[in-house]
Amino acid sequence: MPDPALCVEVPDVTRRGGRLSAGKRLVPEETPVAFSYAGSTHAVMMATPADLEDFATGFSLTEGIIGDPSQIETIGIVTEEKGIDVQIRLVEPQNDALVARRRHMAGPVGCGLCGIESIEQAVRPTPSVRASSLTLSEEEVIEAVRLLDGQQPLHHATRAVHGAGFYVPGRGLVAVREDVGRHNALDKLAGAACRAGHEGAAGAVVVTSRVSVEMVQKTAVIGSPFIIAISAPTALAIRTAETAGMTLIALVRGDEFEIFTGAERVSTKARRTENIQEQV
């Protein structure tokens, strides 16, 4: 069962077998979470009120505010009447840099780029992940999604939140985070994986949502050469993944999936057969 603080039971009327009847359902909590740097609010996101230190770290990383968790001096969490204020103190050089590039944004859960000030910010350069030597077999791609499905207690209780996991071959999922917002779940994962010392280039990001451009951008900042999703990608996400040298796999359903970029990183049965024949 998920943490009771993250969901609430509400009454509803359910139609089953052609009949209406009174019932109850668990629904996830959603609250404004403000990120404040040096006393000034930088962003307000609607989010699940959990794993907030991971969220703050991952958001700071994927937004380019910091380059490493060591640049965060302290994280304080203040619960207010209408939301949560996450107060982040950076080491001095990063504080100065943030003041110079400060922007404000309000992010509803369905949008990862709300409030940016220019087209250039929306299509900012994406780090290359071509240097990673990581490959996955077909079976590992399937396993990654299957494992994620089994590690989402809040989703299974509510059917209303997204999940993001970090899959390392031979170890399985080493980190999983959930949130009502798909970008939030990925930011929380970025923070959790980085704080635990997991190297981004050694694993694959697995998400339960569609793959939009900012999901690719955040995955590249993590350093992972793989993003694996159960839903479909956008055209810009595909072009961005291609440019970054990332393998984008989507529409993973059971043992079926589609590879949109970087297929050379996925070992197929045909390739394995060819390799065996060459060795003979």
C-alpha cells in the first residue's frame, strides 16, 4: 500500500455490469511545490508531495541550475497552508549564476516547458550521450518495463500517476519514483539516481508516459543513452534523440516494442545468430 499521506479515499458512483452503485476509490494527492533558491521562488510545480529532496536535486540538474549535487548546500522543506516550499541553498558561484539567468515559471502537471521566455530555451542544446557503450538485449528492454510495472504502489492504488525508473543490466531497477506529473517523476528519478551515485551512462531511463522532447532532454542530462517508454514519442523527441545519439524505444507492450532511434544499441536474435556463425 502507498503512503497514506500521498492518497485519499473518496466516494464515487461506479457503473459495473450495466448497473450504478455507490463505491469508494483511492485518488492521489496533488499539491503546489515551490522551488526557492536564495529566498526567491524560481518555479512552482503541481506534484505528488513525496521524495522532495530527490525532486529538488533532479529539477536543479535537469534545468541546468547545477551540474552536480555537490553544488547544493542545503535543502529545506517548509509545509505551508496551501502547498510546500522547498528552499534550496546553492554554493556561492551557482547562486550568482542563477540570479543572472533567473526566470519564473508555473508548471501544471501536463507541461514541462511552461513559463519559459524564448523559443531558444524550449529547444536548448541537448547533451550528447553517444560516448556510452551501453547496449541492451531485447529481453532486457522487455524486463525493464515489466519491472517498472511491479514497483509503482501509488499507481496501482490510484491508476493516476506516472512512474520513472533507472534500469541497470544485471541489477534490474536500481531506482523508481512516482508522481502525478511525468516530468516530475523523471526529475525525482534524476535526483534519486544521482544522489545514490548511479552513473547515468550505465543504465536506461524507463517511463510510463509518452516521450516528448523535454523527456529526452532530461534523460540526456542524466547521461543515459536509453529512454524506454510504454507510450509513443513526438516527432521532435525523435529528432532530438537522434541528434543526441540516444536510443529511443517506445510503445513497449508485453514482448513488443518499437525502436525509433539508435537501434544498433539493441541486440537482436538475428545479430546474435550472425555473431555465432562468424565465430564458427
